Amino acid sequence: MLPLADFSAPCLDYRVRKLRCANLLKVFIAAQICGWDSLRRIELEIAADPLLQQEFGCAISASQLCRRIDDFLSCVLEALFHALLSRIHHHTVRQKKWPSAKLYAVDSTNLRLPQQLADWTYVTRSRSGVKVHTRLAILPDGNCFPDRIVPSTGNVSDYEGSDLLVVDPDATYLLDRGYVSYKRMDQWLERDCHFVLRINTHHLVKQVLEAYPTDASDPGLCRDAIVYLGGTFRWMEHPVRLVEFRDEKGRLYRIATSRFDLSAREIADLYRQRWQVELFFRWMKQHLKFAKLYSYKPQAVWNHILLAMIAYSLIFLLKMQTKANQTPWQLLRLIRVYAFRSWRGFLEAASKVPRGRTKGRQARKTPAPPLQPQHCDVALTKPSKRKRR
């Protein structure tokens, strides 16, 4: 599935005796997918399995892995990531899952680094780290995948990262409050880029061009108008649509958008899908080795971020090729179980349709009696004085 034949150029393996480029990619992508959380763990896994040594071409130490990842060209990993994205786009178009109106969620996540080992990522006196600016493609069936990423040091603002992500005029971009920039919003309007952007309460309305009545049957909608936004030092040159609504908990959301063709409720529902990018970042940090880095040198950090994105793209591509009903986490769990077992067994497990669910635990008509401590020969027990509610 990995197009590693395109990355076997002699220039990439010049004076490399062990672990050539293709095998190096296999090792670190396998480490991401299998959850090998350190270079020492990778060394032990390869040393303990002759089949892995045969697949990777050699057994290698943690220090050698560290040296190779520190000086490996990041452009190679970026090219591999884009090659996987082109395959994902091909499958989404062939399976008619890629919509004509593209929808992207744009956001960034922070990866903290120790100040003593990564002073090149200095942000404040108490924080050092890097950012991963991400454009997440959201499909109509609810699935999503990273369409483009821009790694940066932690002192690069969100709206500076958006200069490389908000470029397609045929798409709608969902953005949070960190991307509010009147200058950039004017540029997006001039390029006919559609955006749905949350703004803060301190972003003032300087002029109201037109106000629309809200739907009386939808009490969550508070405002729908065409306005000029501005501040103390700058006004917007072009008008935007302002939609205000409250969620189920009563929290107020103020949305500035260039989608004049949708209703206010459709704008509110569209912004709710921005939460997909937050769930994506949490998924990466929980299930892949995304937040815990192998090394803190600049090249190694960028390589680590790209390797994690490649691993997720592989999982998503496998999900599309096999047409599995599992979620990405369920599929990753199956991959880890069948990593060193038969491919046929994995396909059978991935294509298995879940049976009917049970009713689960039913509510009791009468409260359950309090649990009494059982006599135990290996522990001391004492009745609790806490009152049951």
C-alpha cells in the first residue's frame, strides 16, 4: 500500500550501510501504528523477531535510529504523505464520497517540548513547543482526513498558518476564534473564499447594512444581519454576514461568514462540524504516538509529525479500500492484533458485521440494596460512614 518503490533513489542512501530509506520508513511507520513508544522499544521489538529483521533488512540499535531520524530529509516524508493523499482523493471520488462543495475544518494543535532540550521552540518563559496547522477534509458520511498540514514553531499564530491553508475558492472553511484577522478576512472575500468563522464578543459591529428576522420556531437563533466588523484601529473593507445563536447550554456563539446563500440555522449547524478537527487531534494524541517525540532536534520533530500523519492516512486508506464498517480506532486495534498474523484473518475481522445489540443494563424499579463488605483473608475492611444518595 505504501509507494516505497518511488523512494529508493541512490542519493537518499548515499553512504548508508544499514537501514536504507525504504526500510527506515517501514520501521517508523510500523512504530506509529503498533504503538512502539520509544526508540529503545523499537530496537527490542526488531531484535526479538527474526521476521521483522528480515522485513527491515537488519537489526538496528536505538542510537542508530536516533541519528537516522535526526538527519532524514523531511521533504521525502512530505512527498510520501502527499502520495497517500492523492490515493485517498482517488478512492473518495470513485466511491462518490467527495462532495462537489468541499468542507474543511482548519485549526492547530500544540505539542509541548522540554525547554532544556528544545530551546529553539521558545514561546514564553514557561512554555516551549511546536504547532501543527491542519486542514481537515470532512466528508458527507462523517469521516475525515488531514488534507494538508503545516508544522511550525509555537510562536507562529493561527492566522499566519491559515495563509497556506485557506486557498481554495471552491471550499467552505470552518475556523475558530484564533483565526480572526480583518485583513485576511477581506482578502478571503476578495478571492471569493467561503468561510464560517467564530468571533469574540469584543469584535464590534460598526455598521449594520441589513437585518433579517430570525425564525420564531427556533429559539436558539438570536441574530442574522449583514454588517461591517471593526475595532479601534481597523475596519473591514467588505461586509460579512453575522449569525448569533445559543447552544443547548445557553452559550452564545457569534459567527462571521461569507455564506449568504444559507439559512441562519444551516450556518449554525455548519459551524458545529468544526468540532471534528478537535476530535481528530485528540484521536492522534491518544491512539498514535503523536505527542511523545523520539527526539527534540528540529528535523526529527518535523519528521515525527509527518510520520504520524502518514500512519493515520494509511489507516484511513485501508478503511476505504476494504470498505470496513469499523471506526478508525477499531480498525487500528485490528491492525495491531493482526500485524503479525494472516492478512485473510484481518480482512474477515474487518468485514464482520456487528450483530444486534443487547438491551443493556435495565433500570431497577426499586433501589439496589447497599453492598456489604465481604470477609477477606488478605485485606482489612471497615464499614464506610459515607451516606448513600
